[in-house]
Amino acid sequence: MPSRPSRDLVAVPNPHPGRDYEVVCSTPEFTCICPMTGQPDFATVTISYVPGESIVELKSLKLYLWSYRDDGAFHEDVTNRILDDVVAAVGPRRITVHTDWLVRGGIHTTVTASAP
């Protein structure tokens, strides 16, 4: 059965909840649609977090990021939505989401959002 995009982030128990350690998940294959022009936007998304009681299951993260492919969203909105959704799913101690967008129209954009 082929995979399908999904907004469901799956939380699994943190195997070391008593220790602070950093998890970094990054993909250079993120895409969404510009809400103004309908053109595709491409970015590298990097999620860095210190887990609390849960960690995010990686296939669910992949399918979650894929679910943005046909969404019209501004760079700032996408970055903050990813942050909010990961926080809601796994409750990390700290998290930063950084998006690095390919140049379009001569402008290079990066967006960074964090939560304690």
C-alpha cells in the first residue's frame, strides 16, 4: 500500500526521558505553494528539539511534511505551523524549526521559530 500525505504526527515514548538530548530532523525536499502566485516553493526544513516524554515517529513526520505539498502558505506561516504541530504532538522541552527557502524573485528567505 503506497504512503499518503497526512497531518497526523505520531508520538512514541522517549526511550530516555530523564536525559536532555537533542534530536535534529532535516529534509531538503519540503514543498508548498505560494498563496499569491500559485508557484511552488522549495525549502530545507530543520527541526531541532529536546524531547520530553515523547519523540516524533519519523515516518509520520515525513508524511506530515509531505502534506504541505499542495497547500498555499507563506514561509512564516509554514514554519510556525510546523512548530505548533510538533509541540502539540510530542511536547518537547525545547524546539526550534528553521526553514531555508530557495531563492525566488531574487530574494532568499530563512525563517526560525522557537518555543521553550
